[in-house]
Amino acid sequence: METLLEILSELHPDVDFTKEERLVERGILGSFDIVMLVTRIEEAFDVVIPARLITPETFRSADALYAVIESLGEDD
């Protein structure tokens, strides 16, 4: 989770990603941010995020996103 929080903080250092639960809904993460995040997450966690998982629900919070990352890593 620490790595994910670092990646998120690089995009928006002014946001407390440990508390925010409506990242897409509040416009904190836009489409460009999500594209950047997918790339960074895939590199950092050695996973592939399939297009079907690139949804507002996946990116609603750091916890939601980390749960998806963990589930993708379980396929190894």
C-alpha cells in the first residue's frame, strides 16, 4: 500500500489519499491521471490492469485500487 500511496501522492501531493474515498467523483483523479496511474501501477506491481477494471469504482479510493492490485497479483 505504501508504494501505491507514493504513486498517488506524486500526482496530487495536496490530497490525503488515506482518507479520500471519492477520488473520481470529486474530480481529484481525471482521465489523464488514471492513464498515468495504470502505467505506474503496472510497472511498480508487475501486474496488468485489464480494461474491464478501469472504472470509477476501481479508482474511487486508494483502498479500492489496492484491493484490485492485490487481486491481480494473486493470479501468479
